[in-house]
Amino acid sequence: ILNVEQSPQSLHVQEGDSTNFTCSFPSSNFYALHWYRWETAKSPEALFVMTLNGDEKKKGRISATLNTKEGYSYLYIKGSQPEDSATYLCAFTNFGNEKLTFGTGTRLTIIP
Amino acid sequence: GAVVSQHPSWVICKSGTSVKIECRSLDFQATTMFWYRQFPKQSLMLMATSNEGSKATYEQGVEKDKFLINHASLTLSTLTVTSAHPEDSSFYICSAGRVLNTEAFFGQGTRLTVV
């Protein structure tokens, strides 16, 4: 059984503050780590797909890092805005398997 | 990004009836579609992988006779929950595309309530 764990489960952050949360995953047979943003009543939206140890990716105020040897990824949001409120999901794929194994998500609420 | 349309977004049905959920890829051809289920406070769990023109591959513990998947064309996959019971009440969501190291494209999800 592959376990993907995300922490914290939920987070309240003041507008303008920066924040980060964690995704941990099995390090053996790793292929790719995905981050999605899921706003209520919408489709999950892909943020990043990372495959290489040490990968860092950035999209605007959001960035992510990847450590495949120890099995974790961090998602950072700089200068949080109300529109960042969403559930952030990470998912992991194994080598040779297209199945996405998801964590339970981190629900982020930005307080204006 | 590509668009996946899922309908209905919510449905309430009586116990014992069947419910069909549709997932369409609007601007690309999806040879593979994935169906997930999410119970409250749990993660999205893959139920089955649907390949166009062939039988779906079900995950362990998912009853293939209860959750019928049809992927008759490159743009449409359907999930039918047969003889639904209250314990089938859940959030069902589809995704399309090949996801080894590229993003998956998700539908909006369907909230099923069986009464």
C-alpha cells in the first residue's frame, strides 16, 4: 500500500503572509510528484509535475521543491491572497504505473 | 489546459436505482480515463482505469459489476453505479490523459447521494 501524507490537514493564514505545507510519499520506485489546487465546485487544477530530485518549480507566487531520496515535497505560497484559498493536493506516481495516489490534501484558508 | 466535462454535478437517487455519470474530454482525445471516489475526509481513491475500446481495469476492492465503466469513444467515458445503496453515496470524479509525468485533467466531480 502506497501512502501519501499531507500536513497540515488545514491551515488559516493571514492575507499577505507566506506559508508552506508538506507532502510525503514513498521514495522507492518514484516516478513523479504532482501538485493540484482544488477550489470548491471546480476541477482540480494542475500546479506542478516534478520528476527529478532537487527539482524546484515556480508559478507566480507559488513554488515547490522535491526531495525524492527522503520522499517529501514542499509547496510554498508567498504573500498569500484570498484567491489562494483552496485545497492543495499532492499525488505520486510509481515507475511504470500511471496510477495517481493522492494525499488527503491541505485545506488553506486565507483570512483577509 | 485541456477541458474535461463531467455531468451531472450532483444527483440524488433512491436506493436500488442506477445512476450514470458522464465524463467528456472536450478538446482532446483521451485514450485513458480514470475514475476516482472520495469519501468525507479521505483522499481521492482510484476506482478504475478506463481504456477506449477495451475493458476497464478495476482497483482491488471495487466491484466491477456494480460500477460499470464504458469508454466507447475517445472523448467519452461513463460510470454507472448499479443498484445504488446509501453506502455508495460519495463524490465521484474523473480524469483524462496519460499521467506518468504530465498533468491529469479532471472533471468537476459528481456528488452522489443515495436515499
